[in-house]
Amino acid sequence: PQDQPDFVNGAVWLRTSLLPHQLLDELQNVEQQHGRERLRHWGPRTLDLDILIFGDQMLDDERLTVPHRELRNRDFALQPLLDLKAGLTLPDGTPIAKLRRQCPDNGLRKLPPADYP
């Protein structure tokens, strides 16, 4: 949303033995441990962990939609996915690269890698 400050976004690619809802529970626990309070939809947050895709699975229920409901509209989510795997497609076969080309550009900037000890 436009009424919030700029933010850093990233993506990870991982293997898990967890089911999608179990992974969601774990991610929400991590958010809470980092001070996340869900006061309003799309409100400011200290940390936001989303499941964008989950293999070739498609889910849509009251807790979780995979692929993520807003993925097609978010350059800040599409670009990191492409950075991880250039040829990635959605479960329906739609190339992520095609979605990125169709998505409005919000002035993304790629940051240099962080220097951790």
C-alpha cells in the first residue's frame, strides 16, 4: 500500500516435509516472534512471510491460497522468484517471467548482498 514506507523484500526456495498449512503455522509463529501484530489488513509489519507457491499444489481455503492470491500483481514477489529460478511456472503452466513482464513496475531496486559475519 502507498501509505507505508519502502521495505526490503526477499524470497527463499526450500524443501520441507511440512504440509502447506503446517508451514503457514510455522511462518506465522516466526512473524509473531519478531513482533508482528495483525491489526489491519495490509497494515505495517515488522516481518511478512508468505507462501507464494508450494510445488505444483493449488489450494484455496479460508486460511491459505496457493499460489498466493496477489502474486500476479506484485512485482516485488515475482522478481525474487525469477531471481531464484528463471524458468519457474505456476501450477497452471503460466511462466512467472510472463507475469513479471505484465506487472506494473513499482521502481524495484536490487540491493547488494548483505555482509554477515
